[in-house]
Amino acid sequence: MMKDLKYMSAYSIPLMAIVGLSLKGGWSYATPIFAFVVIPILELLLPLDTDNLDDEARESKLKNRLFDWLLYLNVPIVFGILTFTLIDVTVNVHSTFEIIGLLFSTGIVLGSNGINVAHELGHRQNKAEQFLGKLLLLPSLYMHFFIEHNFGHHQMAATKEDPATAKYNQTVYAFWVTSVFRQYFSAWKIQKDLLQRSNASFFSVKNDMLWYTVFQFLYLGSVFFFLGTFGLLFAIGVAIISFLLLETINYIEHYGLLRMKTKSGRYERVREIHSWNSNHVMGRVVLYELTRHSDHHYRAAKKYQVLDYHDVSPQMPFGYPTSMVMSLIPPLWFGVMNKRIPDEMREAIL
């Protein structure tokens, strides 16, 4: 039971945001410093954990509702921090230095405890859990992620057609632009296809993309109505930071990996070799095992607490937080990662 509580480490990021919001000054930067300096240092110091659960332990963890409630609790945490920060920055006087720190802190919370948890809940079959996942995507203005990720990315991952797969030698900055826009338009295309299959019109209640657009405008409109122009700009700013955080994760998850085509011209099925894996402990628990991404794509319905490590998966030399920082320096990223891409994929690319 005590070991299961390790996932409470995921709350350390919003805790740092609360500290920054309370103390202000240099403490406003507690969240980015913790996420991208302290955690990477801990990842270098702590040993890797490649252990997988046995069948009995796996069954026990799947029955334990604690793992689900650890996810659900992120909803009030995320919206609580967002609400209090929005009110604080619009009602009280802050220096530009503090505003920038609070902007990044809140954006990181929306990305790690918002979008990341939404990703996990979005793969659940339970409609209530899917609803919570979509709700967590709302303040990031990224509700279309639910459609594109589940109906697009998981079918096309590690192919040239996938907006969320970074190409060989593509910088993370170029990827931000291509992925953000291509995923959004891809979501609309997928929605159109889903409507056609059910013989529904564009203005049907089944048009989720239309609902997402309405809800997001209502959210921004509400912020503007109650908190004014600065509140609106702050809300948009934290949303941009949060989804760029997601896109940086997307970048490192499949960078340079490629599924081969079969004789029929179709892509081979997604396997454990088509996502980068990391067994660095801190990244694993803080991101609810997102770093065992190879198994997630291999078996998308598996819950985070039972994801496995596969020897054949390409391995990242560092954890996800460290790799995200490294990706921001393209020559360093290419120098470290290009040689780690499986030979057959690199040969196919070059």
C-alpha cells in the first residue's frame, strides 16, 4: 500500500505552484525550477527501475481504486490553482518578474496535472472518466486532443502522416508549429469522418469539435467578463505554455522512429519499438508512468499503474523532464538521440 502512494509525487508540481503563489518574489519560479532542474538532478542520482509486475500484483493494482482517485483529485487541484492564480494576478499588484514566474508555474501545472492526466483518463472506456479528461483539457484550450490522440495518433504514430510524431532532425521548435496546427486540423477531419459514419450533420449534437469550440470560448469569455483583459491574456498565456509542454513531450516520445510498410503498402502494426521508453523513477511517478510510453502504445487500454518495460523498446538515456530540457538545445538533442534510433529506421529515413 505504501509503495502505491509513490504516485502522490505527481502532486509535488502543483504544491510548488502553491508555494510560488503564496510567497511570490523568486518563489514564483519554484515550479519550473523544481520540474526542470530538481527533478532532472534526482533522475541522474536515482537508479533505474526496470521491474515489471507479476500477474498477482497486476491484478491487485487493477482492482485498487486508489490509482483512479489519485487521478480524479487532479481536477480540483488544477482548477483550484488556476482560479486562485487568475484572481491573484488581476486583483493584486505584481512585478513583471513575478507575473512571468506565475505564468510558467500555472502553465506547467495545466500541462503535467491537467493534460497528462486527461491523456490517461481519455483512454478509459468509462464516460464519466472521459468527461473528467475533457474537462482537464479545457483550460489548455486543447480539447481537440481527445479526438486527435485517440482516433488519429494511436493509429498513425511513428509514421510520416502523424502530426504528433517528430521527424528525424526536426527541431522541437519547428515541431511545435507543425504539430499544433496539423493536430487541430486533423481533429476536424476525424470529426467529419465520424459524423459521416453516423449520418449526422455538422450542427449535430454529436459534433464534439463544435462543442469543444463553444466550451473554450465560453471559458475565455467568462474569464474576460469577471477578470478583464489582463485575466484573459494570462489565461491564454498559461494555455499556450501548457500545450507547448505537451508538444515537447510528443516530440521526445516518438522522435525519429518509423513504422515500416508491408508488401501490401500498409504500415506494420504499432509495436514496442515505435515509442521511446524511460525507466527513470522520478519521471515515471511524477507523470503517472507516461514514460513507459512504448507499452502504452502497444496496449493503449492498459492503466498507468500496470504498464510494463520491454527490452526491445528504444531507451532514452535520461528521463522525460531531462529529455525535454535537452530537446530545447537541438545540436545536443541530435547528437545524443540520432545514434540511438534503431538502425533499420535510420537507414529507411536516410
